[in-house]
Amino acid sequence: MRWNGKHVLVTGAASGIGKATALEVGRRGARLTLADIDLPGARATRDEVSRAGGDATAHQVDLAKGDDIDALANEARAAHGPVDVLVNNAGVAVVAPFLRTSAAHWEWVMAVNVWGPIRLTRALLPSMLERGAGHVVMVASLAGLIGAPAMVAYTTTKFALVGFAESLRLELGDTGVGVTVVCPGFVRTNFAKASRYDNRGFRRFLDSPPSWYGLSKERVASKLAAAVETNRPLVVLGPEKLGWWLKRVAPESAFAVTRWAARRAGIGCDAGASPENGDPS
């Protein structure tokens, strides 16, 4: 696949990996529908794409709302025609031990991270199948391959995305529609601002990570674009992937290493039945 002339819809396009992906494929000639709950941010990305000679429109969407998703699908078709590539990138997090994650926060993170991509894929996939061409991308996380303490809700959603992508790729194998899931480790973005916290150690770590640690959003975007071009099923990025490899060959050792690393980072592995700061906020 080549990007030139393709219609690409990117969620979470106001910043981070979504913005970097929009700029990356826009430079390669893609026509872009940029969606985000942050409309001014999506418009800023649109303007950057336009200044570079690309063609993009900006749209506001709350992926927790089914009506917003249906409206986005219709607006995208009206602006640029059928969608060729869907990049399900937008995501949020609840950073809290399991027993301190309220039902309302479980519903929020599941709605945005899981139901949003599923609903948007359902809205756009029929047109791809009719044309016998297209691609669906899920931006998951290493947390979709390796469990993470104090992020049980977030980790659950990313495991769900990895399973969704794998099963969907198998189901679509003979249709001409590809599916790729991207699982980066820690990426230097504003993602922490879309998180709700009840774990002081994890918040300190995400707000002020070591200067040497973390992938750039541009590197993730470049790898994502290359994976779509070659129809790769899975892209795993970052030094944390060593833990994934270890988990596959020695699960108990991986479990011990993950707990040790979490404690070293000050994240903690306690169940935390007693609220530290009330519900995450």
C-alpha cells in the first residue's frame, strides 16, 4: 500500500502519536480526517498538515458516545469519500489500584479505549469490504502484552485491543483489508494529561520520567506507517519489549521482574483497598 491519495482517519489527532501519524502520512500524500475531543488541538494539527501542503479536516468526537462516532463516520465520508485507513489511536487511562478504581472510571476507560474503536471500525469496515481494500490500525501498548500494576483498568483495555486486532485480522484474511496493532512502550507525549490518578508514585513517574527514557512520538508514527505499507500484524516498540519476550519463555521470571521494576520506580504493587486521594481524578 502507498499513502498517496488515501483517505486516512486518525483519532486522538490533537497531540502525541495521533498528531505525529497525521503529519507523517500527510507528508506522504494522504487525505486526512483528524478527530479528537480537543477540537482546537485537532484544528492545530490540521493547520500544520495544510502548511506542509496536505489536505485535512478537523472534527470533534467523544469516543465514549455512539452518536458522536456515527456523526464522525458520516462527516469523514462527506469530506473525503470512503475511508481507506482507520487509525484507532485515541486513548485514556485510569492510574489506580484495582480496588480504588470506581465503576464509573472503569466504564469511562472501557468506553473510550475499547468500545470507541469497535464502534468506529464497525461503521467504516463495510465500505472497505465492498472495495476489497483498506486497513485498520489499533494503537495499543506494551501494557496490552504485559500486565502493569496500578493500571489494571488501562491494561485490561489494551489487552482487549490486541485480542480484537488479532481476531479481526484472522477474520479478514482473504478480504483485502489488513489489520495492524501497534504496541509501544513508554512514549513521550501528553498522554498523562488524559489520565485520572490515584497513585502518587505512578503520577510522579509519568510527569517526570528520566530524561533518557521513552520513545519519540515521531518514531512510533514512522513505524506505524511502515507497518501499514507492508501489512504487518504486530509492531512492538521500546526496550520494555524485553519483558514481553521474557514473559513468553519464562512467565514466572517475567512476573518477578515486572514487580521489581515497578517497586524500583516507586509505583508499588499493593492492592490499595483504602483510598489514597479518593477516586481517581
